[in-house]
Amino acid sequence: MAISVDKVYKKVLSILNKEARGFMTPDEFAKLGSQVQLDILDKAFFEYNKAIARQSMGRGGQGYADLPRKIQDTIDPFYATTSISLTNGVGTLPTFYNIIDVSTDSRLTQIERIEKSKLSFLLSSPLTSPSTIFPIYYVTGSTLAVNPVTISSIDMDYISVPVDPNWNYEVDVNGALTFVTNDSVDFQLHPSDEVELVIGILKYAGVVIKDPSIIQAAGQEEMIKKQTEN
């Protein structure tokens, strides 16, 4: 699933033109769109945590009212899996937003994450020392270190960093921009995030939306959110 970069750009330009706010270049649009995409992904984790907390208190629902599942659906497009080869227990991490799970290459043994500062304590006793049955790992910058170092490869499930959107174009003889699908990159967000994406880009562009129908719709959405949180 994805959201058409061409569709979003045209919507943004249409509103900008209506509000007489000028023209947003494809490069400006891509930079703002990239930031908003990250904002929406970050917000989804926060909303998911709140929804899980409400559900644990018996305030959740099922079916269409299952909010944790709905929010999870918006995060899933960024779910990825990779295999990492290790040299002396150390491997290079992919660009990630959040690590979900790390396991041995057979996926039979989960590897527990620890803080690097606790490693010396774990190694100080045979009872707590990592083993192939109870392996551990820690993250340092762009690398991941596994103990015991005899483990040669791992599988990692993670949330990837969204790819930057790109509205590729050609310039015709009149100087007009024409959308080109080659090398264009759509937003990786779930289709349900399209409205928030457009509004977010406009907010970053400093646009004040004065259309009464949009203001009314935003007010109704805010009311619904308050009702679900209470």
C-alpha cells in the first residue's frame, strides 16, 4: 500500500493556489513530505501505545472498533525483515526506525537486547553469561554486537525508515512541469493517512486553511478523538 506522490502534490498545489500562497517546487514538496511522513509514523507509535493501554483497562473494542489493530495497519507498511552476517559477533545494521525482534538464523532462538553497560555484569558469572541457548545483543551506532560471538548470522525484524518521496518531472517547451512516473517515489504511508499527510505538508508550508467545510471536518475529527480517549 502507498499514497500517490502525484496525487498529494496536486492536492497541495490546488490548495496553495486557492489560498493564493504561491507555488511549491517539487524539491520543497519532497522535503516537507519526507518530514511529515516521519511525523505521522512517529505519531502512530504513540497512538498505538495509548490504544493498547486503553484496551488493557477493558476500554477496547472488536472489529471496526479495534483501534490497536487499525493503528498497527498504518505501521505495517514499514515492517521489514533482513538477515545480518556477523564477524566476531558484530554486524552492520540496516537503516531502521525501531527494532522489533532479533533471532538466530534458524529463528528458533530469540536474542535478548541489553544495554552495553550491563554486559560486564552478565559475563562476570557462569550463571548469567550469554550462551547459544540464551544469547544477547546490544546496539552501538550503526552496528549490532551479539554474544556469544560464535553466532555467525541473525535475522532481524524491524520498522524501516520511510523512503523519501520524489515527484519526478520534465519541463516542456512552455516551462510547465509534467509528472514522470520513472524515478518517482510514492509515500509509503497507509492510504488512511492521506488527509493528515496533505494537511501536515500545508501546515509546514505555513498555510492557513480558511475553508469552513475543512474547519468543520477537522473539528468533528477532534471531537471523535476526544470521545475515544475518554
